[in-house]
Amino acid sequence: MTGDARPAPASDTPRRAFRLQFLANLSLPVTAVVAAPLLARTLGTDGRGLLAGLIAVLSLTPLVFGIGLAEAVRYNTATYGVVLPSVRRAALRTSLALAPVAVLVVWVAAPYLVNHKPDATRYLRWGALYVPPMLWYAVVRAELQGLRSNGVPAVERWLQTTLRMAAFVALWLAHRLTVGTALLAHLGSGVVAGLLLVAGARRRAVPDATARAVARREVVSYGLRSWSGGLVGVVLLRLDQAIMLPVAGAKQLGMYAVAVSLAELPLLAGTALRSVLTAEAAAVRSLDLVSATGRRCVAVVLAIAVAAVPVAHPFVVVVFGRDFAGAAPMLVVLLFACAPAMLLELTGAALGAVGRPGTHSAGIGIGAGLTLVLLVPAVAVAGGVGAAVVSLLSYALSAGFCLARLHRVAGVPPRDFALPRRDDLRWLLREGRRAIPGGGRGRTVAE
């Protein structure tokens, strides 16, 4: 994008922005930790696997057909410090045009995605109606994040979690918790909570009629460069669950879904950081905060993974039941995979802030290529453990490429992102002590 940029109003400091965004993303693993045992014990491994497959398809469809428009909106809003009417119009009109295409594609592909199971096909086709409002909400959320106003998105995510949990418990108490009703609760809570997001944005994200006009092709161009990475990122994130149902069966997918739901917490922290730090770095024109955060995140994630090794099996058995014991080794591998995945998210924030989202997309594409080659044989041989190992290798390859390219385009050495320093390790020990009750208050990794 061209033109004179204005610094974004400091609605949230980086520390507050990260806390709000992290708390928003934390709502999803909270649902996983609290609701997953209920779903697992009620639906069984097969039912839990089928539900995971349906949710994976319907969650990824808005990402595929969003073509990166939310990233373009976030970048422009953060760069110019205001909501640009031309950017909003371009994003919403393009989303409106793509929404019926997304619904049609899901409707036609549904039987093939669920092994021609009649009930599952019907659930997936009706669930396609969830996609259009999600495309709209993504644009609204991006405007608020670009303005560094993260309170409303945080409340929206937690409202979604609360509604979802209440629906699951009510269905369970009424003995009506099935794959179909659980899917309806999952999707319906997102649609209802999103209305709060829209209402909040009407007060906070007010377009500036005096702002410069940005051509629709510029918005779509930036979005497509981000989207290409998001699209292949789908391969890294969810293709494993999409293909596991036909390749390894619902039981393996059920265990893998449990492992993924528990391992998502560090990744969601990375997503929160990327949303916050892209806007912050674009506004202040500095990558120092991003690189420091990267080092500390690597230290935290590796510490979590090491600590999980001896406790993963007993934890999974106690919480989810012995039928899900096979999820424990998958969980451990996925936790170690979170370290390169976190680096991939944060290098994406840095590359997006310097106007090079396509470079990040290329890195994700390299990892996706490895996934496409290895995933099917790995799942066929080792089930969910094979999928977890492929995820680890793919994230590592993608993160390594992005670190190398960031060094070339911005002069940031890979070690500044990936290797914790002595001060970072001291920070980790200090924050660990403060996390103990009575140990005092700590700071966030984004501080």
C-alpha cells in the first residue's frame, strides 16, 4: 500500500493487547479442556472423531474463501491509524461475492468428505450456512485489531465459549448430546457471539470519511499474498484431521482430536501475538518487540513440552478415559511441534509488518509441500502419531525458511528470534516462580 501513514492511536499497549488477545484465544482450549472429556465420554472415539472432522471442514472453509481479506484490513487499519471506508467496502463486497461460492462448494463436496455417511453429509451441508457470517465477522475483527482495540474481540470469544459450554451441558443433562446437536451448539454459539462483535465495532471502528482511498485491487492483492500462506497453512494445521477419517478411521481421529485440542494452547498464544504484533510493528516500524517475544515464546513452549513428557499418559487416561490413552504420545509430539509453529507465527508478524506477507506464505508453502508428501503414508503406518511427527517436521522446515528470509529482507539474525538468551532464561525462571500462588505478579511474554 502506498501513501502517508499515520500512527495508530494507542488504544491498547502491547502488553494489554497481548493479554486481551491471548485471553480471547484461550477461550478455545478452555472449551477443549472442559468440554472435551464430556464429548469424549458421551460420543466415544468414533463419534468424537466424526465431530472433529465436521468442525475441521467448517472452520477452515472461511479461511479458504476469505482470501486474506482480514489480513489486508488489519494491515491497512494499523498502518493508517483509522478505518478506511474504501478498504471496508472492498473487503465486505468481495466477501459477499465469495460466500455463496463457499456454501456451494461445501454442499457439493460434503458426501466425499465424510465417506458418504448420510447423517454426516446432512450435518455438513446445513453447517455450510455458518460460513457467510464468519467471513463478515473476520473483517470486523480485523478492523478492531488494526486499531489495537482488542477488548471487544476478547469478550466475543469468551461469550462464544460460555454459550457453547452451556449448550453442551444442557444437551448432556437432557440426554440429547449427539454429533449433530454438538455441531449445532458449536456453530450456533459462534454466530450468536459474533453479533456482539458487530455491535461493539459500530462504536469503536468508525470509518474516517477523510481518509485516503485505497483501490479494491490493492486490498485484494495484499489479501491474496497473505491468503496464499493461509491457504497452504490449512494444510499444516488441519489437513491431518481432514484425511485421517478416511485413511485411519474415526477412532484414530478421535484420539488425535483430543491431543490437538490440548496442544493448541501454545499455538493460540502465537496467533494472539501475531495479530497484536503485526499491528504494533507496522505502527511503530520496529521488529525488536517481535524478536524478543519470539525468543521467550520458544523458551516457554519447550519448557511446557518437556514437563508434559512424564504426565501426558496419566493425565489423558484420568480426564478422557482409557479408550483415549493413545492420544498421550500424539500430545507430546505436538507440544514439541509448537516451538517451530510459534516461530512461524511470529516471523509471519515480522514479515507482514515490513510488507512482505508473500514471503511468509512461501515458507508455509514449503512446509505444506512436505506435509502433502509425507502425511498419507505416515497416517497409514502410525495413525495420529505419524500425523504429529509430520506436523513437527513441516513446522520446522517452514520456520527455518522464514527465519532465513527475514534475515535477508530485514537484517534480523535467526538467533535473535529462535535462541533464548541468558536474560530470557532468567525471565522464564522468574515468571515461573511468580506463577506459583503467593509468588507475586508476573509480566507477559509481550512485555
